Amino acid sequence: MRLVFLGPPGIGKGTQAKILCQRITIPHLSTGDMLRDVISTKSDLGKEARTYMDRGRLVPDDVILGMVEERLQQPDTHGGYLFDGFPRTLPQADGLNELLSQINQNLDTVVALEGEDEILIERLSNRRTCGSCGAITNLLNSPSQEEGKCDQCSGELIQRDDDQPNVIRERLKVYKRQTEPLIAYYAERDQLIRINGVGTIEEVTARILENLPKEE
Ligand code: AMP
């Protein structure tokens, strides 16, 4: 199964993507995680990417498409995958189509998770991420047992630089301007399913699973 998860920041794409990838055993390809890995190497590319991410802007399309092209060459992607946070612009969507046609692949489904701005802002400002294992928690809905420590690995829970209120507002603006048009793009191609992303984690997972096409 080859899937794309689309949706505004804070809708729970990362959380749902991780659950689904475990359930159907496909790799989780998050361009945000890939970029954060590049940043941690302190390379020139990482430093450049950081200047965009810290301001809530999108990293240039050619950088993203280069990273994705390289990732699709890894053998673990041959049986399917889930893209989380990619594509985020129309040129990225066209670029993905081109990459896939070169390797004779098609996307099966694009899942658009939807929710109101107020909920997104509340979730993002209360989101904490484990600096060691990447687990995501929320101070309101799923606080860790010990304050500031990850339940899974005891790593330190940190607030992402781009989860600060002024950056959150910018990311939402960028989403509406540059990413939301992809909903119409994939709807026109009959590849889109729309899912209400508001509810408990389990409720949203169940909605997604109910609506995914059944594998033959
Ligand atoms: P995410 O973890 O998906 O919320 O992404 C965090 C940040 O990484 C975004 O705000 C962008 O600055 C950058 N980013 C992630 N994926 C992409 C993408 N497909 N295109 C451009 N920038 C991206």
C-alpha cells in the first residue's frame, strides 16, 4: 500500500502515521523527521534547512524531492510506504508523480486529515517530543507519567522550536496557502479520502482504517 497523509500541522498526522505503519507494516516516510535528522548532523544542508524550519517556512522543493528520491531507492520501500508531510506543494506533488512513474509505481490513496484551527493551535502548543526516541505526547491529553520524561524511553521531552506560538501561526498560514490546494489536486484524480481528525487517537485510527481501500 502506497499512502500519503495530508493535513495541517497539529492534526495528528505523525501520530496516526506511526500507528498505521505498525498495523500494516510499511515504512513511515516523514520529510520533517528526515530534515530533523539532517539538521542533527550539522551539515551545510542541515543549516540551510533549519533557517526555513525555525521560521515555519517550507524547505525548497528541490531539496525535498532530492531527499525523497534517495529514500525511495532504499529496498524497504519496495513493498509500500506512507508519506507523512510530503508532498506539501503542487510542484512537490508533480515531482512525486514523476518519480513514481519512473519506477512504475502509483499512489493508492491520499488521506486528508481535517480539523479546525483552534484545535490545531491548542494541540501544537501543548505538544512535547522525546529528544531520544521521537515519541509524541500532549500535556493536555496524554501527559507523561513523570513530568518532562518520555514514558517509553525516559528521554527528555522537549518542545520543538517550531511549536512556539508565533511559528505555529506562520505554519498554519503556509499550510493554507501552499498545501491545502493539494486536497483539490488529489480529489480531481480520485485519490483522496477525507477524514475528520478530531477525536481520540483510537477514534481517528478507526476512521482511517474503515475508509482505506481494502487490499486484494
Ligand atoms: P513536520 O514535522 O512535517 O511538521 O515538518 C516540520 C517542518 O519541516 C515544516 O514546517 C517545514 O519547514 C519542513 N518540512 C517538512 N516536510 C516538508 C516538505 N514536504 N516540504 C517543505 N518543507 C517541509
